[in-house]
Amino acid sequence: MKILGRRLLRWTAGSVAGLSVLTGCQSIPDGLGGDAGPLFRRGIVTQTAQGLSFSPCYVSNTEQISDHTGRLSDRLQDSVEPAVYAELSGDHFAPGETWQVYQVHLIGGGQSTCNYELSGNEFRAAGDRPLWIADLRDDGIYVHNYDRMAQLIFPRNEPINLGNGWEWNSRVSGLGDHRLALRIQKLSCRDRHGIEYEYQAEMVLDGKPYVGCAREGQLDIRTLPGLYTAEIKGLRGVGRFITLDMAGDGTVVLSQDYRNRQPLIVQKGNWQWLGNGRLVVHLTELDGREENEVLVFQRDRYGALVLKGYSATYGKAGLRLERAGPERIFRKFNRQ
């Protein structure tokens, strides 16, 4: 158990609170996702004369989307908000088509909400009467008790399956004996700030009940895989076209096209997200032969990956790869 002698994390859009029931959302049609499942994205939704416009977090461009739930338009029409942050799932991409949204996981907040990625959290549950936060992580359940200005870390045991959610029961001893029951259920929830969630949360800590909402975390890992591209100009105007294709299973393919009618140079390997915007790519294969090259990238404010340090292949000026699309399994033209 840890006792904190300072103020805990500031209550922000990354937290959740309150409890009430919302209208449901339309489920994803059978067979839509195939083996890949629905595509998860997060960003800012704006109502325009042409329909709904979506600007993904860390991407500088916008696109039109089609919302089959109706919840996004209702939210923007019923409030003074010109734009709203949302976490969405829907159909895969096809060239020239709008993205089809079939599930809304969260609505509420603004552009700054993109900064709250809940790294390392499987779930965050919270409420505000009284103020509390419970972070479900691999190494335990971190409970922030604002009444006592303390943090309790409980062992994470196997949960009880509730059908529409889970319940974790745990106990910790140290300066005192503490008992926890945390329940997260897939029931719509709205906090006092107007943020809408797809999970309700209930916690009983040392016999005292708490209620609130919950959301899924690890937003950085869930949205990082995808296709990134760059063009490096040559001395005579004809340069290289670079693609970095990162998959959700941790594998990566980096290809270079010198546009000289020669085969692509293809490198394969693995990637690891270190948090704080840092990505390590370990390339272990070059055109079918073994190799060992490590590239370290930093994600910038627009979602691009900027190569750090010196590289024998790319020099010291740095390679900047801009996000061009979702990972391979979500690109329809690659799924025959």
C-alpha cells in the first residue's frame, strides 16, 4: 500500500464521474468486421453543412464520416459545442468512401482530450460524489481515495464474469487492512460534465459504496498501428518513397522505393511503444536476409513519427513519417 502526501492527479477529461442511463447505440452489423473486427478511432467530430466531419487525434487532415447511431449529430445539435471529442468504431476503409460509424464508445471533451491516452490502463473507473478513481492495470488495481489523499494498490485477481461486465475482489494489508470490490458493466453512463461513456462502475472500498462511469484505456497502443509514409527528395528531384506498416501484433514492414524500376527494398521486424511518444522499431530482416537495425522515433503533435539520432540510411536530418491510414487488416483494398 502507498500513501501519497501530495495532491493526486488533477481531475481532467481523462477522468470519469457521475452516473445516469443514456440511450443505446446501434450495434455493428454481423459480418462487418471479419477477422479484423471493427476499426477503433478517436478524434474531434464537427457538424458541417456537408454532414459530420472527423479529425482523428494526431492527424492534421479531416474527413467526412457517416454515423449510423445518430448519437453524434444529436449531441452536436442539442448543445452549444461546435465540436466534440469522440471514440468510435466502424467499418474498414475503402478508397474514396466515407468511414461508416456503428458504435460510439465515448462522447465529450475537446481537442485537449486527445492528450489523455490512459497508457497502461485496461480500464479507468471514477466518480465524483465523493471523488474517486480506480485504474485497472496489469500489475494491480490502483485506487485513488481523495477523501484521505491516499492511493491504495490492490492485487489484481481473476474477475467474476457478469455477462455484461466483470467484478474484481481484492484485499491488501499494510498500515491497515483494506478490502475492494470493483464492478464494471457495459451500461451507458453520463457524468456531471456531460461526458457519455459505455460503462457504469461501482466500487465498494472498506464497506463504503462509490458509483461512477468507466472507460477503456491504452488509447495510445490501440490507435498507434497503421500505415506511415514519407518522401525523401533526391539530388535530381527523383527520391525515395518510404512506407512503415505497423501491425497490431507488434510486427512491422518498412519499404523503400527508389523509383528506379528496381524492386522495393523491404525490411521486416518488430515495434515497441515505450510511452511518452517514443517508439522503437527493431528490424531483423532485409530482403529475406538477417539484419539488425534499431530505429527510435518520437511522435509529434500531428501524429507523425520523427526519427531520432543518426541513421546510416537516413542521415542526421531525421526521417518524418506521416500517418496515411489504419493498419493493413483494416484497409479494404488489401483484404481480398
